[in-house]
Amino acid sequence: MDDRLVSDCNQILRLLLNDNTHVNDIIKGTSLPKNRVFTANDFLESIKLINKTKHPKHQQKILVSLTDFGKYFAKLIVNFEKFDESLKSINEVVKQFNDYNRSDEDVRKNILSHKKWNEHEIKNYDSHLEYINEIEIDFLDIIIDIIEHIYTYILIKFTPDKETKDYMNSLFSNKIIYYLQNKIEKTITGEIQTACKKCNNDMTQQIDSEHKIDELYREMSDRLFDSIEDYMYSFFSHTLISNDLKNLIHCAVDLMDLPKEFIEQKIKETEEPSDEFSEEENNKYMENIEPLKSLYKFLSQRI
């Protein structure tokens, strides 16, 4: 598919996400030539991402609005952009974390103390160093899985035709290649072996659409929640990385479009004591789990 047409369509969808508008406003808002806006609008209408109707007060003007599919896809474009920015931010933080390793231990302690790291963070720098390099690789792995689930969701929910799939693929294939390339390069650079954590659910089962969608979200949420819990103890209150890690999680949840009930279920699970632990162990667990519980509540409130 023509790259310029894809780019023009993406710009128009992004603009329409703010509000319905007419063609002249699209031309002004995107700064695209008139003929390219007409071509892109005709294409987006043909694949059922926009509707074109006559303006109720000005019959010469054409109003352009997003369909339900168009709204979903436009949000997807915006959320991919936000995730990419968040990924760049976490990349800089991880690089900074690794750069401190170039100094000898005493010098590094002074530097980190000056950066207002607490004693626990400074003391555990070496153990955290082995762990922090996995964050980017892990989230690149997660986002590749998420793209697979998003694509399946679209097929189930909107049943796109071949032309629509060609347009979708221009976004998804570029993203998958970009994330895979980053993941492979970081894996090789860090000499980290990552195990495949993908689920083994059979997506070809003949089950109803709603159940399929529920299974998709369950797989995505389980994958994300497992990773969140892995990083919680080391980095949720860490001076350097805490805010950027939480922002990365927020963006991943937004991109997944995760239903609120999945997060509420996770909150409920964190509140339940384990039969395998003593009362003292359960009390300690509830104390330690509080930052994670607070994050889940915040995520739930954002939806």
C-alpha cells in the first residue's frame, strides 16, 4: 500500500479523534494538499473508518466523522505513538542506570547519593543492574503479543475486508518489525536469553465472539500483571526509574484498552490472604503488596 496515502490517512484519523469536522478544516488541520485529503477521505470511507454526510446548515459542506471502527483505530494510532515515546524515555533511564556502572564503587556511591538515591537503592545497585536491562526487552515482548491480540480483536469485532486489512497491516507490520528489531538488538547487546512466555491457548476453538474477546483480554492482562509484579519490589519506589516505569505500564494498559473488570479482579486478588501462609506472613505480604494495589487502583480509576 502507498506509504503516502497511509500517512495521510493516519493524520486525518488523528485529527478526527478530537471532533467531527468538515473537509476544509481537515485541509487546514493537516496542511495536506486538497487533492490528497479528498483521496484519503474517499479511501477511509471505502474501508468504513469514516462517514461523510452533508452539513445540516451548509449543504455545500461535507461533514466527516469517525465510525466506531475508525474511533478504535484512531485511538490505536495515538496510543502507539504514546507507547513509543514512553519506550524512548525508559530507554534513556536504563542507559543512565548502566552508565553509573562505569565508575568504581566508592565514586558511584557518591554520585548516586548526590542524585538523592536512598541507601537501599545504592546498596542494591549491582543486583538491580542485572535486572533493569530486562525491562525494555520484556515490554517489547509484551507489546508484540499485544499487537497479535489487537489484530485478533479487530477481526472478531469489526470483520474488516481485504482492503481494510492492507491498511491495518501497514501499521501493524511496521510496529512489529520496529519492536522486534529493538528487542533482538537489546537481547544481543545485553547477552540476555529471554524465554518465550506466550500462552498456549488454542485461538482456533469454535467459541462465541464475546468469549474469544474475553480470553484475549485475559491473556493480555495476565501477561502484563505477571511482569508488573516481577518489577514491583525492586523499582516501584526507586528514585530513578519509578515514574518512568509506571508511565510505561499506564501506556501499555491504554494500548491494550483493558476493561476495568480485569483490573478490579486483580485488586480483589491482592486483598485475599493466602491459606499457605501464616497470619504473620500474610500481614507482611499485605504490607509489601500495598504499592502494587495502589497502582492497580490508579489504573482502574483511569479507565
